[in-house]
Amino acid sequence: MVKISVLQHDPSVHLPARPGDPTPTTRNLDPLMHPFARARERNRALNAAKMDRLFAKPFVGALEGHIDAIEVLSKKPGSLSTVASGSWDGGVILHNVSERKHIRRIQGAHKGKVSGLCFAQDDRLLSCGVDSNIKLWDATPQDDPIEQRPLSVYPGKSPFNSIDHHRSDPLFATASNIVQIWDETKSAAISDLTFPTSTETITSVRFNMSETSVLGSIGSDRTFTLYDIRTGKAERRVIMQMRSNALAWSPTFPTTILLASEDHNLYTFDVRQLNTPTKIYKAHVAAVMSCDWSPTGLEFVSGGWDRTVRIWKEGQGTGPEVYHTKRMQRVSSSIFTADARFVLSGSDDGNVRIWKAKASEKLGIITARERAAIEYRESLKDRWKHDNEVGKIQRKRHLPKPVYQAAKLKRTMLDSRAVKEERRRKHTRAGESKPAAERKKVVIAEQT
């Protein structure tokens, strides 16, 4: 009798584990059996990069209500959807970003423009303006548009440019011709902070989120100053080549600060060593007016006079994501939402625009299979990013014609300046004129 051996396979190995799962397939993983695997993978990476650009539709919607330019935006700590905006028309509006409707609208909050907004504890909002007043408002949702009255008014002696609240104490700082610290329970400033030789107008002030007694300010005389409210005086100060328009402390690295400069660049500094910036971010073709970190600390957003919003990777000084529309005018304020998924920008045309932080991200419910496919495509793009074609598709950004022409002109000017410096060095005595690194030229002087 012949003995016959039968190969037995468990049917469950070849069937989906759950309804909707793909049918399992058995593969021979020997690379010699798949000579075209690498070519196939490159093709998939190329298609993934193309799909990424194809589905890049970053604009989500606009929040209307103001009749003049948006000057300032502020997000509520601990809330994913509440954002306040202040305008040149003197009005303040609290928006619900997810529902795209007004929570509360305060008409004529200030005479003249609203120059600063920040949230205080217990659903309250602080605003300041060029009418030399600080006002404390109730920020709870309200359906009836009845006339609003401030909870408190703090009169000042000069127009205010910026305001920021302490993270835990009932204190807030304002910027005018000096930096002042206020207590919510007192009607006058409790302390004045100024540098002994300072004569500038302070344009912005921000508390450090980790070391809450430290605050930084920027001034119209090209300075960046660090203060300590415990000692009540300025600790350090640097004078830069050009003035800064905005500053933001990193949420994950307490010693890192970001400055948006008039010279079209952004700079990150480590406050322990202020003589040189840690990184220079170059892409804007006009003054950078605003900047804000993502809550993850891995990227930040900037808005500029060149009518574009740009999203940068931390530590990557070139090639940011660029957002623009035909109708958007000069961007004066830009912030990240608390979940790091959206960016808000306020511009001269009176609209607050909502953008996706990742342009090609799908909004809505994503199934497990979709998520697996997205992650696979992301890993392919990352693996093949050094390939010429894949890299070119990933880097390519279409810019509005005026921005493109301005960038071209700026590049020509910078190239000619480099040639001029090179020739000057060539025709001076050997060793007298040494080339200075770009980072070494930013800070002119440091004072303590």
C-alpha cells in the first residue's frame, strides 16, 4: 500500500479575519524573486508626491464680521475652537472656529484700532487700543447682541501696542512707551519695566510660558529686551540690524524665542546666548508682520506684507509651505489653533481665514485602511525625497506673479551684493577684510 502525504492548509489563514479586511496573501520575500520591486516603489513614491500636490487645497473658510483690517488674533488657552479677533474699526469678535459663527461681538470696544488681545482666567478677555485704555470683557457665549459693557477699565497715559496675560497669576503686561505690569484688581500699573538707556516705543510683549516671571519685548529702535518681573528690571537687551515686528516663545523649548523681522526674515534665538541667532528663515519677500508656534513646537506660521502665509518646519530655514489667495491683502496676524491642525490669518481686507496646517490633509472621518494608506504614502515620500523627480514635485510651489517677481528681484540684489563684497575683499590688503557669516551680522550690540 502506497503512503500518500497530503499538504493541509487551515482555511482561516486564507480568509479575512474580520468583515471588510483585505484578503490575506502569501508572498515570497526573497529579493531575487522581485527584480522590479525598487522601480515599482519609486513609481509609487512619485505617484504619492503627485497626489499630495493634487489634493493640496489648504483654504477651509473665512470668518467675517469686521469692516476694517484685522490687527490682532488671540486663541483661548485650553479651547480648541475659541478665537478672538480685533480690528482697526475698534471692534472685537469672539469666533467659534469649528462652527464658523460668532460667540460674542463687541462693537466699538475701543476708539481707534484694537492693538492687543489676550484671554484671562475664568472666561474673560483683555483688550487694549490706541485710545490709551485697557478693558476687561466677559467672554462667555451670548446669543443676544445687546450692548456690551466692560467688567473693568484700566486707563493708561499713552497708546498701547500689545498686551499679554501671565499664565497663572492675575497679572498682565502691556507695551507702550514702556513695559508695565498690571494687577487685575488694581486700576493703575503696579510696576514699570524699562532699560536705563531705552527711548523706544515697545511694539510687542510676551510672557515666557515655562518661566512665567520672564517676559520679552521688541521695540521700534531695533531692540529685543528680556525682563524679570521678580527683580522689576530689564536683564538683557540686544540691538539688531533691523526692527522686529512680532515675537513668540517656543512652547516646547522654553529658552527659544522666534522674532519676525522687517528685513523679510525670521530668526530663532536661544536666550542664553543672544549674540547670534540659532537659525535664519528666509523666503518672504516683504516685511514679516506676525509669527506663532504650533503647540507641538515642531513648526510655526508667519504672515507678511507680501500677502502670503507661510508654514515653516523648525530648524529648516528654506522651502516653507506657502498659502495665498487672490483677495487676501497684507497679513498682519497669524496663529496656530490649539490642536495644531489649522492656521488662522487676519489681513487688511477684514477677513479671518482658516487654513489647513497640512495642505493635503483629508478632513472628516478617516477609516483604518485610509489611514494605513496615508501613512504608507508618507513613508514612501520620505524614503524617496532625495530622488530628483520626487523631490522636485515636493518642493515646487506656485506663487502669485508679484511675489515671484519680487523674489526674483531680491535674489538678483543679494547676488550682486555678494559679488560686490567679494570684489572689495579681493582688492584690499590680504587679511584685512574677512568674510563674516550671515548669522554674525544680525546682532549689532548686546547690553546687560
